[in-house]
Amino acid sequence: MEQDRKQGYKNCILTLVVLGASALLMGFFFDFYFDINDDTMIRDIMSGVYSGTPDGHNMQTLYPLGALLALCYRISGAFPWYGAFLFLCQFGCFFLVGVRLCTLTDVFCRQKFAGKLFCLLMLALFQWGIWLSHMVNVQYTITCGMLVGAAVFLFLTMPEGALFGKGTSPLSVKAFLQKSLPALFLVLLAFHLRSEMALLTLPFLGLSGIFCWWEDGPVFAKKNLQKYGGLFLLLFAGMGLSLGVDSLAYGGEWRTFRQFFNDRTTIYDFYPEVLPQETLDENLEKLGVPFGAQILLTNYNFGLDERIDAQMLSDVAAYAKEHVGGERDWGAVFKEKLWLYCYRSLHVGDAPYNFLVILGYGVNIIAIVILMWRDVRQLLPAAIRLCLIFLVRSALWMFVLLRGRDPERITHPLYLVEFCLLAGLFLSYLWRKAANDSAVSRRGNFAAGRNILFGAAAALLLLSAWGLWKGFPAVRADQARRQGINREWESIDTYCRAHPNTFYFEDVYSAVAFSGKLLECRDHTLANYDIAGGWMCKSPLYQKKLAAFGIEAAEDALAEGQAYFIMSREEESLRGLSWMEVPYTEKGMAVYIEKCDEISENYSVHQVIPVSETGQLQGER
């Protein structure tokens, strides 16, 4: 036992050295960014930039995690807690997988140190060749998928677990639960970080549990029911408790806003065609959505009209489900998405992530054929396991594609978790076959297993090297683009803070490309600006933010000179500014939009000037 503990410490140190060097080298070549502005908004809410006080109500993570990070910001506001949390989650996943690979190498390899070093270097190359863009451009949904993937791999590769044992796991119920705690913790953390993504990948985790349970002997034996039933109970109890706390935290006004938020998501993410592009939609007008509100909903600046409330969005969302969703030919849609699923699974457009999964299936098939073809009792269950994984992944992919929401932050974690499941299953095949066979055939199995393992490693190295060759310059170019865009954002932030007594609303399309640095220490004082239609718009925190500047309604503040509107010149040239006048006209007020200042070369500040009945600008003498 003492020897195992010392070996574990050595494995941890070696993993930390290799992956720490990889992280430092990554930091030398790149900056670490939040991938999109969603994460910067989450940071601003929890740090106090958004409302003036650190708050856990960020609408994306579950409240317990948001409240904990907000508490950290209250203790030390200058430290980048949220960015550091995501950074540690991502590199922590690789660290735990690296330590587990070292543990397995103690069993598989004669040259233990060389084998461990090779595995860790291969893992580092995986970071650089396959996952580089997500390592340096961090997004919380991606991080959630990484946590689940690491949990699946750790659970499947417990050296004393069912898939690595001799038919019956030697672990007691207590020992099994203790060794499963790291995987359980990662899943619960993923659930707190992005519950929708965790639930989407949960079937893969369920498969890993079912595989181990089935292999652990009689499924309904008392010991197995205690072990796996206890583990599932802990998982669902933790998820249920977290959801309960989250539900209590989002009561009252937050419950109304959460419905508003969900209806907004339904419209923009799943039925965007319900919104008109240029002309008045008479059907929406009959629902009580005037033309001015339609325009603002279409260009996302719905915060500029108080008429757009929870009831209006609820009506539009219900109309979209009934008329847009109900009129779709779902048979034709299913055929189209099925073709798209097959195409994306094999085409280079999703490379190297889809190729990674293809590699996982390939090495598992080879391992099954070579190691188990003489033993039907092992061959059939192994083939069934692989078929189940494929059926589950197909169902998940079709679910995602049929909903019409398949951005990379959803599809790439799906690929990763599936690969982790396939990798864990492959390693278990190699070990179980070598460990369970007679001594006479064991040498041949070790040789065959070693050859398969080396072949899989070589293929993974080639894929990672190809990914690095393609990805490195692409990430460099992307980071150069981010630096230029963020310089504009810094200019806007500096300009607004230089006018602390005025509030500024930003055009949504002009501001969504900004993203902050992950580990940057910033001034977390209340910001006197906000985008005019972000996902916190109309929330209790949004109202608190406006109230701090004496604003009750955005459109009134603009017309009274309390607030100004910031828009990029590119968007202004595309859409103009006359659309801002329509809601005022519908309320019986004539206004004129005038540029009053400039921010850098690409952004302008505009003011709304009411026009008197005589045609003069109010305030003119």
C-alpha cells in the first residue's frame, strides 16, 4: 500500500511537470481568451461589473457554482476567479487523465518511466494537435464536455474495476464508491457549469456505468446493486439538490425573467424565421407585436422598447412553435438531417474531431477481432457494447441536428466524450484479455495487445501532428483577429468610463464579437454601458444596473439625454439608424438620430433628439 502511494505521488509529479510545461509553452505562443462574449458576460455578472455587486444569478451556470464564484470575487475582486476556474478545469481534466495513463502504464509496460513519458507527451500533443483552439479560446460549454469526458475515462479505467478485473471486481462497496468519487465530482461540476451539455452527454456516462455493471458479475447481486445503485443515487441526489437550490434562487422576479429568457432562446435559436427581415409581419402584428418591436426583435436590440415584455415574447414563442414548427415537413427534415449526420461523420469539415472518433471505433474493432475472435462469450458482448455506443451517438447527433442547433461548442464536446468512452473501452479490452487468459496464451496476447496499442498510438500521433500543422497557424490568425477586435472594445470601455455620469447602450451586432482575456486582472467596478439586447436584458440585475444610473426605461433615457447609443460604422452602413425612430413614432414622438461623438475609427456615439411639433429640435432657441 505504501509503495502504491509513493508510486502515485511520482505519477502526479511527472504528469504535472509534462503538462505544466505544455501549459507554459502554450502561454508563450498564445494568449488565453474567453471564446465568445457569453463567458465575459458571466464573468462580469459574478465579478460585479454588470450590476455593481458580485452576483451568482448569471442564468447559465447553476446558482450554487455562480454564488461560490461571486463569493470569491467579493473576497478578492481583482483576481480573475472565473477565468482561473475554467483554466484549472480544462488542464485539470488532462492532469487526471495523464495520472491514470501513468497508472495503467505501470501495468502494461516493462520500461515504466519511458512508457509514462511517452503517454504524457502523446497527451500533450493531443492538447496541441486536436484541442488547441479550445485550450486557448475557452468556452464554458466546451469545458463542461471535457469534464464529462474525463469522468467517463476515469470510471472505465479504474485498474481494480470491473472492466479491468477477472469477472468479479475485488473492490468492496465502500472502496468502489471511494474510487468513483473523482469521476462523480467531475460530472457534478460539469452539471453545475452547463447543465444542458452535461445532460446531453450523460448517456455516454450511463453506458460506461452499464458496461461495468454488466461485467461485474450477476447484475442483480446485492453487492452490485449497492455499488452501482449507490453511485447512481449519489449522482442523481447531487443533481437534484443542485437543481433545488437553483430553483429557490431563481424565484420571484427571476422566475418571470427565466420564462422570458427561455422564450427568447426558443425564438432566436430554434425559430428565427418567425421574425421579419424588412417588412411588417401582419401575423405578428395581430399578436400585439407592432412593427417597431418587430424590428428590434429582429436586430436583437429589444432592450430599447419596454413594450417587449415576457407576455409578448411568450406569445411570439407559442406562435413560432405552432405555425413555424408545426408547418415543417418533419419527414423531409429527418431525411435531410440524416444525410447531414452521415456527411459530417465522415467529411473533413469536422476534422480532426470526427476522425478521432473513427479512430476510436477502428481500434476497438481491431482489438475485438484479434483478441476475442475465438471466444464467442467475449466477442458477442464486446460487439454489442460497440453497437450500443454507435446507436447512442447516432441518437444524440440526430437530436442535436433536428433541433437545428449544432455549433462547435456542442458538437466538439460530443466527439470528445465519445472518444473518451471508446478509449477507455479499448484499454480495458487489452488488459482483461491479457489478465484473464491462461499463462500459456498470455505472452501471445500481450504481444498482440502491444501491437494494437502501438498502432493506435501511432495513428493518434499522426492525427495530432496533422491537426497541429493545420491548427497552429489558424489559431495564431484567430488570436491576431481577437487582439484587433478587443482593442476596439477597450477603446469603448475607456470612453464610457471617462464619462461616468452618462449611460451607453451598445448595438448588439456591433458588440457581440468582443471577448476578454481569460486570466486578466481587471477593474471590476460597475460599468456604465450594456448591449441593448443581451441575454440579461430585462432581468432583475439589468433593472438594478439601470436604476444605479437613474434610468427606468431605455427609450426614455435615450430621448431625455441620459443615455447614448454606440454603433459600429460597419453596421451603420448596413442598417442605418432610421429603425431606431420607428418605436418612438408609434408612441407619438418624433425623434431624430444624430452622431455626437466618435470612438476610435470604427465606432460612433449617437443621441436621440426629440423633435417638437413645429419641426424644431427640442432645446433649439
